[in-house]
Amino acid sequence: MTKPSLAPALALIILIPAGAGLIAYAAGNAVARAGAGEPPFSLQIVFAAVVGVLVLSASALVVWLARQVRAAAAYAEDLAAVRVPDLTRRVRAGEPVDPATALPAPHGGPFAPLGDALHALACHAVDAVTAETISRDAQQLALRVGRDNQTLLHRQLTMLDEVESRQTDPDELARLFTIDHLAARMRRNVEKHLTLSGSTPARRWRKPVPMLDVLRAAAAEATDYHRVDVAPVSGPVLLGRALIDVTHLLAELIDNALAAAPGQPVRVVCTPMRGEVLITVRDLGPAMDAGTLGAANELLRAPATATEEQRGHGLHVAARLAQRRGITVTLQTGPQGSTATVLIPADLLAAAPAAAAPARGGPAGGPAGGTVAVPGVRPGARRGADVAL
């Protein structure tokens, strides 16, 4: 960094008045010695010379300082209006740039420290744009890879459906169902990463879906879906646009409950209430302590507060999905286990069909655009959310 160079200016500012004072002091003594009479002509000349020197020195100092100020201002304007915008444009275009060498060095003079600070600030600005560009490019690459994987998994699941429909051997069919479930979980993980990246899954569904099918689809995406008990419900219907997010949200909560109570069943219940729908996911695991419960509810309320350790885990994903759809999720705990409550708002619900049939426990294959194939209905057909394809 350039050394501060205010010394010349300070010297002029200090020495000129000091010299003028000494001259004035000497002149005063001369006047005192001369008596009360008129000062001699030579003394008047001295006074005039002193005043002239002061005026010329001050003028020179002002001109010099003004020149230094203009140089510093021109340097700052050049950085702000030309150099930094040009470098950021080159960085965003993918060109490697080293701002420390690409930016002009600051000028010397009394404002050298200011020039050094401006140069460092400009370098930091270009470095920040470089980091942002790298992060953006990496995120876009991750999104492209995620969407490609999502497409491949969808094709794989479609082919598995075709093979399953032609398979008659029970053992082979069971193995196919296991592969099918693993592929569905892989797709859910891909879509989870898309959600955490701020994107949305490419899958869309426009038709309303009975809430029972949504619950079964969520249970089917869970790791150990055989332990999930979905209570029958008729009436509530979810809008198709919210299907994928709500399914993944419930699947995350179900997985969380399954992990909290190993080997124990998890019960999912849906209750219509005043135009909204309340869904509970209850496990039989040990009660959470107050600190853990409070932190979990704070995460569900405000996912942006997630710590590095919490990001990417089930509750964080559930919180992001809930926030995107305006869904309220809370956790409660007690001696008999913990319960996650999910309040689906009215704007995500559709009117139930007038001729809607009660939920059945038989094989899948109900009315077109409605019934979803899930475990317990068709063994291993875990992909309830496939109605969204």
C-alpha cells in the first residue's frame, strides 16, 4: 500500500505561518526600538514582502491541493464508471479476471490512502461478482443435472410399470416392486434437491386429487412404508398444482416419524375442518425435550433460520415446501410420542366431486384421474404421486 504523503502539505501549512510569525515578531521589535515615530520605509517593505509571500504560498498550496483532489476524484470516477463495470461484464461473460492487476494502481499524493482504499474496494467488488457468478453457474449446472436425472427416473419408473403389468410370477413381481420403490425414493431425493436449490420439480398435475390418494402417495414415498398406517378419509380434494409439494412435505414428516420410532407404526390421519384440512402424522417414539421441540418448530416456522447442520434434512425440506404453499406445520410431543400437524389452507383445496365414491381397500385402478396406486392397495406400487406425471 502507498505510504501516506500529506507531509509536504502539512509542512507548508505549518512552516509558512511560523515563518510569517517570526518575521512579524522581528518587525515588531524593530518598531519598538525605533520609538513611537513612523516606521522606516525598509520596515514597510518587509511587511509587504511578508504579506506577499503569505498570499503566494497560500495560493500555491490551494492550487496544489485542488489538483490532488481532482486527481483522486478522477481516479474514483474511473473505477466506478469504467473499470469495475467493464471487469464485472467480463467476469459474467466467463473470462478469467484478476482485479488486482487489471485495475489501475492508485496515484500518490496526499490522498494516496484514499486511493488505496478505493482500489481495495473495487477489487473486493469484482471478487464478489466472480464468486456470485461461479455460484450461479454451479447452481444452474446442478439444476440441469437434477432435471435430467428426474427425466431419466421417470422413464425408468414408466418402464417398470410396463414390466410389472406383464409379470405374473409373485416372487419376480415382489422384486420389481422393491426396485420400483427405490427408484421412486431416488426421484424424491432429486426433487428435494431441486426444492433446496430454489427450483420446482418439472412434474405438473392439473386435476384435483382426493386427499386419501395424496396421503397414500406420501406414505408410499417413505423409506419404510410398510409401517405407515393411513386412516381412511373421504371428501377433501387437493388441487393438482399443489400435489407434488404436499406429497413430498408429508413424506418428509412421515420419514421423520419413522426414524423417531424404529420398528413402531406411524399413523397418518386427515380431518376436514372449517374449509381447511388438518393432517396429523403421529409416531410412538420417545418425547422430545423442550429445546429440541422449540428448535424444530422454529425451523418449521422460518426455514431461513436453519443452521448448516439442519439444511437439507427432512424438517428443513418440509419447512421449505410448507412455506412455498402457505401451509402451517407444527410439532407436539408427549409421553405417547410426537405428532406433526399439517394445516392445508382452503386455497389449496377443491370441491369434492358430487359422486365421489368412498375410499376402497381393494386393488388400484379407480376412476380415471383420481385413484392412486400405493402400498396396501397394490403391494409395492408405492408411487401415488405418479398421478402428477
